Amino acid sequence: MDSKILLENGTNELEILEFTLAGFSYGINVAKVREIIPYQPITPVPNSHPSIEGIFMPRDTMITAIDLKNCLGRGESEQQDGMYIITNFNKLDIAFHVDNVLGIHRFSWRDIIKPGATISTTEDSVATGIVKKNDKLIIIIDFEKIVADINPETGLKVSEINELGPRNRSEVPILIAEDSALLNKLIVDSLRASGYVNLIHTENGQKAYDIIQDCKTRGTLKEHVGVIITDIEMPEMDGHRLTRLVKEDSATANIPIIIFSSLVNEEMKRKGEALGADAQLSKPEIGNLVRTVDELVEKFHL
């Protein structure tokens, strides 16, 4: 599937693929979608997770099929019916079984509403955002969390930090923009365990940019923003927009930026490079994130 997302880099736009399960509307960022195909027979895998339907091999690539209705507590999908949304994120190819696909809608990240605590607890939520389209609410699903819940090995491998060995303490200030409370905490904990103690963490690109602008006004950029780590998908302002704003401003252009996202594939890497990102890493690679921070700190601050 060819995505037209972010036709102009850093515009703070995204495209959402709307699909249905049990009559309800849900969404996925088009940047994660490879293709959409009708249901096709799959091979069950013995002793697998209850939400895993099995495996199949379109175009000679083995893909795991997940019953999304089962994951969301909406029952189980009908065999021989529905559609598969084949995705790619965190370097994984996975098919999600849904009832129907309705179409693609373009939004600004400012249109995305972060789910409140009344919907679910932050760490348990599988909804990353809610958006309104023609008086209908579309719930954007956290597919990374669904996959990590099925197989924790696909999530951040915090154990990689222990493999880095003894670390010296560093006061270089690092600003983090990550909307997932759980991943935000894991990144912060991993950096602290790696010796980086001067950390500011925010929940989206807009809040990070507000801090940058405030420091710029006060003349304290060097004291508070030495390296920026940003996700791509975030409400209010995404990581590509944040990167563009930072790199287009002569006062902040020399601050190194690391894009740390499940969306880092070849297409997204080209977009990040065009915006001036200094490094781009896929989210499971927490050990490589620390190594990249080390390299940029040595290059820009030592």
C-alpha cells in the first residue's frame, strides 16, 4: 500500500486508516500499513497465544495473523470473512484481522485527543488517541502494545542496558518527547541507568518545543537542551514537525536530534534525513539508543 502521509515533511499531519470491529470504528496510522488484503486461509500454530490465528505466506514472506477483535475483547473474528491489514513497525510484519476497512482520512496531530484516565489506566490502555470524523469517534489503537502484550520480546529490551557495562555519570541535558507514559518511563530509566541524570521528559512534541522556546528566550538552551530524543507519532505535534522546527531555527539547529520510533523504516528514514535528524532508530533498540546518545554527546559536547 502506497502511503501519501506527510507529502510535505514536517507538516504535523497524518493519515488514519479507518476500519471496523463489531460495528465500532478504529484507526491505524497509514505509515504502519503495508497493504490490505481479503481474508485468506491461515495455518494455526500449536500452543500459541489465544489472539494469534496462525501464519500465512503472501509473496513468500511469513506473516503472523492476529485476531484484533479477540485482542480488544469484542469476541472472535469469523473465519473466511473480513480483511487483513498487513503492517510493518518495529521491524515486524504482522497481519491484523478486522471486519471491514472504510477508508483513509487526513488529520492534523492537533486533532488527536489523548484518552483520559476515565477510559483506562495509562499503562493498560490500547488506545493512543481519539479523533472525530463527521460526528463519529474513531479510536486509534496502540498496535505496538498489542504485539508486546502477546510477545514481550518485541518491546523495549531494557536488559540491553546491562550489557553496556560500567558507565560514567553525565550532566549533558537530554530532552525527551514520548507520548506513551510507559515507554517514556522506560527511556528515562534506561538513560539514568546509563549515567545520564540531567533529563527532561515531555509527552509530545509541542511540550518539548515549548521548553526549547522558553530556554531560548531565557538564554539557557545549553544548560537544558543538549540532545533531543523524539518519537514520531504524538498528539499536538509529531516528531517530524518538532525536528523541522528545531533544525530550521539557527539558534537550535546544532542541537542533535534522535528520532526513536516504531515507524523507522526506509521511507521514514528518508523523511527524517530530509528534516535534518542526526540519528534514527527503531524503538526496540534501547541499547543502540544509548550508544547513539554517547556518540552525539562525544561529538557535540566533549
